[in-house]
Amino acid sequence: MRETNRATIREPRMSADTTARPPLMIASQGYFFAGGSYADTPTGRALTGQMYVEYQIPHEVRSACPIVMIHGGSQTGTNFTGTPDGREGWAQYFLRRGWPVYVVDTVGRGRAQGHADTYAPLRGPELSFAQQRFVAPGRSKLWPQAHLHTQFPGDARPRDEIFDQFFASQVSSIADFPQQQALNAAAGAALLDRIGPAVLLTHSQAGTFGWLMADRRPQLVRAIVAVEPNGPPVHDAEFKGAPDWFAENATFKQGGLCHLPLTYDPPLAASQQLAVVCEKEAQGAGLMRCWRQTEPARKLKNLAHIPVVILQGEASYHAPYDHCTSQYLAQAGVTNTFIRLADRGIRGNGHMMMIESNNAEIAGVIAEWLDSTVR
């Protein structure tokens, strides 16, 4: 009997954009694991809590420090090392510009999965979620900007070669998000201790890891590029579609930007929560109401001197609320640059902008900001 639902995974043809480039000159490359500790499991002692890190150092280094690229939920470091239609990724883009690049698989994920028994239950990738949030939001229209999405380089349906390449890259991850934050904050700090000062480029879920890493090692973070970082602040949101687009998730984020504590000044007592308030009206059509601290606001003193840029795609599920993250940071004393890509004429991007058709154009926006900020 013929199998009609079976996907055929083929290597995508090399794009003309890739084959036309000169060879990428690499001086050294390798991998290592950062962090981790031994724990007892049903099958014996195992190493747990480690992060996988692969690195490449360009032949001609022209930057003051490396870039550490940290992927989001359901993803691995492959988000940055290529695209599902065969183009170069952000890792190669910045290597060609002289930046050493470190690309990670976060704790419990991909090549850092380790011993699954030592973590909370794992959550696997889910087809409809990946289509709604990542590659085809326009078909579900769960948030007002979703219909603007145009940049995924394929049909975004099973058995489309490009989509199958993308969905094959989705992996299981630790279901308990606060546990993920604790594990990756520790492993990320160990990574910075090993490689020294770096730029953190975080995406989505990893936004929380970046704030926590910078809070723990402020002297080792030269800048943070937060690509649609996990949000919104204080309370997460659920997307319902029209006419009531948004529903608030009651989970309270202890650190404001993440579920774990951050270093505030004045400090919070052990049992004390941040005092917060929600704005009465959204700041525009299609936007969520923002939560922020009540005044006088406590300051995020360890992040205050770290340059931060936040990037937002026009059609992403972050489009209704990333301005809230920018404003929360500013109120807490963290000066930041908020870039709506549409304001730069870069249209149609969803949440997975680093693999979309115009990924190099977006990398150029990041490079311009870094050139003016870090070098």
C-alpha cells in the first residue's frame, strides 16, 4: 500500500546566493561543553546541566570579542548555521565580517540532551504549533499582525521539501521553563567564564537566559542582541484570534523579565514580589497592554551598563508586545534600542527571522548596531 503521508527528507540544493560567495576562511573550530554537574539517576551517576558549544574563529579576526548565539524553544544551534533552503546562516554572516562565533545547544536539547532522567519531563515538537507560531501564522491569524507574514522560504506544509527540513530540526526540550532558565543561566555563566567577554545574541526563549547570564556575569557581557526575547514582561500571554486576540497567562515572572530573580536595586526581600501595574489602555491598535513596575521603580543594576538592542518582526507573535519589554527595561534603568524591522523597510518577517528569506538583510541591521556599539 502506498504511504501518502510519509515525508521525504532531501538535502536542499545550494542556493545561488551561497555558491556565489568566496570560500569562508576559518582559522580554527571545535566544540566543548560548558557547565554541568554529576547526579544520581536510575541507571547510575550521570553528568547533567551541560551546554553544548561549537565555535569557529575566522582567519581574519576584526572584532573586539566573540558573539554567542543562543537559540529559542524547540530549536537548536542549527538555527544559526544555515537555513532549510540551503542558504548561509547568521553564524557564517558574522564570521565573514570577522567575528568569532560560538553557537550553543542549550541544556537538555540537541547535542546537550545528556541523561533525560535528570530533567523534568520533556516536551516534543508539535506540528500545528510550529506552523502557527513559526512558519505560517497567516493561515491561523491568532494575532492581528499574523496575516502580514511573507518571508518563510517554502510552502510551510508537510512534504514541502523546505518545510520538512525545518520541521526535522525541531527537538524535544525540558517542559519546565523555570528549570530551563536555572540550568542555562548556570551553564551560560560557565561558558562566559571560559571564553571571556562576549556579545550575547539571544532568540525568543533564550532571552531569559541572556538576562540571567548578564545578571550573573555583567563584566563579561559586552552587549545583548535580543531577537524577539521571551515576553511580555511580568505575565505571559495566550493568543486566541479575533475578536478577543489576547488572554493573559496568570503565571507571575518573579524577575519581571524571567521566572527567576534578577538583581534589583533596592533589593527585594526573599519573600517579596515586584510591585507591578498594567497600563489601562494599549498604546495602539493590535498591541497588548504592558505591565511595568509601580513607581519608584527598582533598577536592574547589573544590566544597566550593558548595551541592549531588541529586534521585532512585522508579522511575528511578538509584534503585539515586544515594545513592552523595551519599556520595562528602560524603566528599570537599562537603556536599549528597540528596532521594529518594518520601520527599516524590512517587511513580512515572523518569529524565525534568522532562517527566513531575508535573513542576511536582518543580520545587516544587527551588524550595523554592533559596529556602532561594541567595536
